[in-house]
Amino acid sequence: MTAWVPEDRAPREHEEHAVADRKGLLMIYTGDGKGKTTAALGLAFRALGRNYRVAVVQFIKGQWKTGEAAMAKTLADRMAFFIMGDGFTWDTKNYEQDVASARRAWAKCLDVLMDERYQVVIFDELNYVLKYNFLSVEEVLEGLKRKPPRTHVVITGRDAPQALIDAADLVTEMRQIKHPYQAGLKAQPGVDY
């Protein structure tokens, strides 16, 4: 009796790629599924492990007490964390206030983008303010063109506009298949915030 040998399905041949100079990437995490901010913060954690400095600008969450903000305080020597929002726009119900908050947050984004101390900058929930027309996509794209060549930019939020997707080097769409909210479970500390 011969022993069963599994079929080798691993890719053995691959195309060689030239090694290119390093370049700061524009990365977008979008879609209706959970995990956009989580993915961005995972990338931040990886960058911190490489002794990069990271800046995060949050557009929407406001003064929620989140786990990521608490953790960022312990990393303050290498990670700047700016909570710029007033809360979810459906809570404020004040368009002018939401636009003013988005403009302040975008000004902070431009500051950290041009600050060469940071190798990675994360603009958390920027896609929402673009969707609601608190900022124009054209203005954001113009600002992104001025970034230092090796700075990596991560933008999160549902409904990334096509022009931003077209400009990006990497786009990941999170797709919801199942979520505990559907079973009536509220947001969980340490998982959702």
C-alpha cells in the first residue's frame, strides 16, 4: 500500500520583477465592511516596528474614548494622533459646523503631510467628508500631489470617490458578509472602538 502524497499546488514559477526605488504609496481602505480603520492601524503598527513615525488624523469620531486613541498616547514619542471631528454628522445635524470641522481636519492633514518627520500618515474617515461634500475631491487630490515622495498616505472610509481610487496605488474594499449588529449586538470595546 502506497502512502497518500498530497498534490503540490504551491506556485513554483514566478515572474521576476525589477526592484524599483521606494516610493510613498497612496492607499485606500473603503467598502461597507468593518475593518478599514483597523487595517490602517495595523499598517501603522507595522511602520512603528520599522522605527517610522506615524501621524493619524481622524475626521469623524469626535471625542469618543477609543482604544486606538488610548494606545496612541502610550506611543506619543513616535505616533501623533489628532482627533478632529465633532462626532458623526447625523449627530450634529449642522452642515456648516460639519464643513468647518472637515476644513480644520484637512488643514491638519496638510500640516502632517508636509512634515517630513512622518513616514506614514493616516487620514481616517476622510472618504465620509468627501461623500457628504464637506471637502471637494479636487482639493484633496491637489493636496496629496504635494506630499513628500517617500511619505505613505492611507485614507479610510466608505464610498471612496472614483477619482481618489484612480489616483491610488492600492485600494482595498472591505465587504460585509456578516456583522454582530445584524444580531442586535452593540459595538464592543476593544473590537469596535
